[in-house]
Amino acid sequence: MLVTIAPLRLWTIGHGTRSSQEFLDALRGQGIPQLIDVRAHPGSRANPQFGKAALESALGAGGVAYDHWPALGGRRRGLGDASPNVAWQHPSFRAFADYMMTDEFWKAVDELLLLARERPTVIMCSETLWWRCHRRLIADAASARSAEVLHIMKPGIIAPHVLSPPARVVGDRVVYTTPG
């Protein structure tokens, strides 16, 4: 008897300026019942439908569970000039890469992937374009742990994750240092 094991899969999405309905449709289109909010501060003045309480309510009404995970939130303080993650020129990405060197980050990634094994899970931040968001680095980390990562661009439009050009997988972690 041939036994097949479903791949470990994680989705990402940025809420952007979508309506609540379009956002829910994008999740439903992928059969996703679990959303993990990876915003450092889960609110939005420009798009109040994505404030924590409003989003949690709308998702719940649509059959999607909501949770906020600050351990995967962006807007980190980096190591400044002491950062070994010189492959990132953008200071926000470099600071998040510095945070990725901590046990706290990798513990959160492992918990996220355990959840993703149990049920389809999406991580969400505000930036629509995944390559301009710290979801990119979280996706690199999940890929280093053998997850297939898919970015939801809009309902029915999915982009498979490709490891960021400055990333190097070392063991089961990803680093953004220069080889040497």
C-alpha cells in the first residue's frame, strides 16, 4: 500500500486595501480556516476593517479563526552596525534578519509550522506585496524548515515562494550573512 503524506504548506497574505469580503474570499478560495496576524501592532487607521477586533469578528463570522502572534511581528530593532546580516540593504529587513537569529523567533516558526500541519494556516500582515514585507523573511524561514509557502495575491492568484536572493539555508535555518 502506497501512503502519501500531504506537504507541509503555509500561506501568506497582506490585507492591503481590500474589502473584508474580498479578503475572506481569498482565504476561502484556498480553504484556509486559521489566520495568524504577524503585524507588530494589529490595527489599521487607514483600513479599519483590519483592526484586530473588527478583523477577528469578520473572520469568525466567515469561519476563520484569528490569532495574533507578536513573536512573529515585524518592526524589530536590529543590531545596527554590528549586524552580520549585511546581505540585506534595507534596514527593516536587516533588523528582522537580526531577530531571526534568536531562539524566540525559531520557536515561533516551529509552533507556526506545527499549527500548519494540523490545519491550513495563513500568516497576515498589512503589506499587499509579500516581497516588500517581513512575511518574505518568515517565508524563507518556513522554507528552510521544508514548508511549501504560497503567497495569496488576490482571490485565485497564488505565487509560490522563492527563497530571497540574499538568503542561505544553513542546516534548518536561514541566514543573510555573506558566505565566508
